[in-house]
Amino acid sequence: MHFTSENILLISSVLIFCSILISKAGYRFGLPSLLLFLVAGMLFGSDGLGLQFNNMNHAQFIGMIALCVILFTGGMETKFKEIKPVLGEGLALSTIGVLLTTVFTGLFIFLLSEWDMAPISLPLVTCILLAATMSSTDSASVFNILRNSRMKLKNNLQPLLELESGSNDPMAYILTIVLIQIANTLSGAGGIDAWAITADALKTLLLQFGVGIIAGIVMGYFAVWVLNKVHLTNAPLYAILLVSIVFFTFTVTTKLYGNGYLAVYLAGVIIGNHKITFRKEIFSFLDGMTWLVQIVMFVALGLLVNPHEMLQVAPIALLIGLFMILVGRPLSVFLTLIPFRKVSLPSKTYISWVGLRGAVPIIFATYPVIAEVEGSGLIFNIVFFITLMSLIIQGSTITSAARKLQLSLPVPDDDNKFGVEVPEEAGKLVEVTLTEEALQLGNTLKEVKLPEGMLVMMIKRGEKFIVPNGSVELHAGDRLLIISENDDED
């Protein structure tokens, strides 16, 4: 069966519905939901129920849209005050770390290909190209798993890992594109000009980062201005307006030879750290949209692979994957973080372990296929196998690894028991549970001392809501909804 204009809605709805049910069942066993979306796509694919989807260009387009939304939403949820202490470490990992991972893994793959018993035989450039497609951590996987793990990490590790995954795609992209050019040049009849290639690589690097950073900052502040100045009659239109700005930012940045993914991530960080109108509605919309594009992207990538071809490279892919997890990634992390002496050994070990592969490596692996690089089919199948391997081994052990390294903290009880939201400019809502100690001076609101600028809006006792007044008798265990004045420093 193929996708057609007549059946695309039917097939897509069945795929999404079944994928969610499969992820629900797998979650009980501690498996990442994104892994199960990939598996769902494989089950419905050519080697499963026979659904045919083999267009690499369409897969790239789906991945581009999905990554824009995922990176932007991740940026929106990143706080300046959290990433500021780890900015140097994050940027080092997203550049030097990616380069070192590519070199170490590429050389290991070349040594394997020179081994007579290995089922592959690839030139050095192709080996490094294979490593480059997998050199960056996957933002979709990192954001999804860390934020759904019900775990808080010490030493600012979560913002560091999210900053790395959100900003390391440009380096991997540059390495992939440059190595594709070199591979195609070497496979042709002509020679290779090392100086010209080096100059082009440096030019690409500067444009990707320079234009990407400038475009992200400019469009981020522009979006904040638009959201706060344009008065729309319907609140949902603000979120749709913002999504249009995201895709505009990505497209224009790419046209100017900058990195669009870096631009939308930075724009998200800037917007998320400023006051914007209808913040709650915008975040709710983006949260739902992020889940949708993640499901569509991972299912589509699962449909793209032919499992019987992937199994043919399983032994060599297993060796490469184990090297990346146990040697390549840790070695790159430890060498990159040498100047940052404040990063402890357990933290470096955990950063090494959270080198998750996911949709980004698979999407990057489609570039050699489209460019018709010799051995590109092998590259795609190896990358896909290693992605599955990473999500199974690393993705399912994120929480347990943090506990063993004593880097996890109890998750604060920040559930919104009242379901009440107020505009940012009106103040901040705080929920407090009363204890016996808090009632020592009296058991009414007028006797309970609250800091200046704080007011009790509502009391929840069990399932009962009580409108507060000064004479209401309070009990231990009552939950108070308090509104406080905004802190200008935040």
C-alpha cells in the first residue's frame, strides 16, 4: 500500500492512533516513547504490514518541520538564569565535542572497514562522513526524555544537556555537507583542492553560526514585540502567529546560508525569557504541536527503513554503536571539558551517557543518499540501527544512571492543584501546604503572617474549595493559593 491523496488522512490517523497506544504500553517497561514511535513505523512499513514510504526528500521535509517546532519549544522552556552558568560548557560540547566525536568514531569505523572479517569496506572520507551524521546529540530525544523522566538533576546538568542538544546540530550539519562534497569529488575523475575545501568549510562554519545567531536574536526580539503590540480578537491566533514567525526565521536564515535550527532555538530562548501576552495558551498549543510533530517524524522515519536491510549491517553497527557509547562520546566529553574544572567526574560521566541519538542523525543520514554518495545506503541503515540502540540502552537508563551517580534530586511538588492561571503582569501564583508549625501563632488567615505583597486567593481542603476571609479556620494540610508581586529581577 502506498500513500495517496485519497488515503493519506486515513493511514496517517491510524498510524498516529496505533503509535500512541504502543507507546502507552511500552512506557510501563521504561522504554522511551520516541523509540516506540520508530518501532510503530517499522511495524507498518515495507517489512511489516506493507505500507510503502521510501521518499528521502519527503522524510527530510517532515524532519525539517518537526525539528523547527521541537527546537523552538525547547528554547521557549529554557531559562537564561539556568543556562548562564553552563554556557561555556554547552557551547564547547556543541562544537569541539561534536568534532572530536566525529574524528574518533570515523577512525574507528575506518579500522573496522580495513579488517578482513568486517562486512563493510569504506574509504576514510566515507567513514568520517558516517561518523559526522551521528556526531550530534538529538534535541528531540534529549528534550523529550529529560522533561518526561520525573527527575531533577544536580549541577545544572539538565540545562547543560539541553543547551548542547539544541545548539550542536550546526557543527554536525557542516561536517556532513563538507564531507559529502569531498566524497563526491574523490569518487569523480578530478582531483581535490585541499586549500579550497578548507576555505569553503571555514566560510560555511562562519556563515552557519554567524547568520544563525544574528537571525535568531533579531527574530526573537521581533516576535516579542509583535506578540505584545498586535491585539488579536482570538487568543489561539497568537500561537499560530508565533509558529509562522518560527518557519519564516528558519527559511530566511537558511536562504542566507545560516543554520536555521540554531536560529529558531535562539529565538525560542529569547521569547521564552520575556513577558508575552497569552503565554499559557501559547505554551499549551506548542506542547501539543510538539508531540504531534514528534510522532509524525519518528513514525515517518520508521516507515523509511527496511528492517531486513538494517539487520544485514547489525553486527558492524553494534560494534560502532558500542564504541560511540562507551568510548567515542565519553572521550570527547572528557577532553572537551578539561578547561572546565568545576564539572565533577560524576557529571562528566552522566553527560557522556546522555549522548542520545534520534531523529537528527537519521535525517542527516538522508543527505548522503540524496547526494548519491557511494555507500550511502549502508550509512543510512547503520545510523538507524545505532539510533535504535541508543534509545534502548541510553534512553531507558537516563533516570537510573542519574541515581547511581547520585546526581538526581527529588522532584518538587509543583502540580497546579487549583488549575488557576493569571497574566504574567498580574503577579505570580504560589501554592503552599500548611503544616502544624505554620499554625502555631493562630489558625486563621489574619493570624498567619504572610510576607508583604502576598495575598491568599483560595483554600483547598481535600476536594473542597474555600473562599478565604480573615476568620476562616485553617487546618494542617490545607493548600493555599497565594498571589505575589512579580520580582523585577526575574
